[in-house]
Amino acid sequence: MINISSVVALSGNPGQVNYAASKAALIGFTKALALEIGSRNVTVNAVAPGFIRTTMTDAMTDEARTTLESRIALRRLGTPDDVAYAATFLASEQAAYITGTVMNVSGGLYT
């Protein structure tokens, strides 16, 4: 099982209390369920994307995007593929011994 949370669940963000709380709850759910069903050889993990290039971020002004990118270690927004690659890894046999973890896919925004 792979849940999609958010880096905001780990860091918080002004004006997003409800969003951060719901995504943080998903992380707690992930960790608890991993312990609960691990004996059945089922893995449960979460992916926590940072800022991803979408129609919403495309609507940002150039100045706002530049300011945001300056806070990210890789100096760019992520792509939907970046998130998909993380989820694909967690669904693969290579991740068979990974459970109850949160994969931070934020380009270094939150470390």
C-alpha cells in the first residue's frame, strides 16, 4: 500500500493547517497500519511530495516561483514523474523490506 501525503505534513505551512493536519494523519495511519499488517507480508508506505509542477504551480507568477525554487536544494519544482518513480520503487520487489516509512520527494525542500 502506498499513501500520498505531503512534505507539508512534515514541515507545516502557514495558512494550511487543515491540509497539513490531514496529510500528517495519513502518515500516522501509514505507520500504524504497517505495524498492524506487516505480519501478513504487506508493506505500507507513504510518499511525501514537495512542490510539484502542476496547473496550480504553473499559475504562479515568475517571481513567486523563483522565490519558491530558491528554498529547494535542487532549485526546481518536482514533476509528476518524480512522484511516480518513488511510488513505483515502493511498489517494486526492491522495496520488499521497506514498510512504515515516508519517502520525502521534495528536492531537498525539507530534509
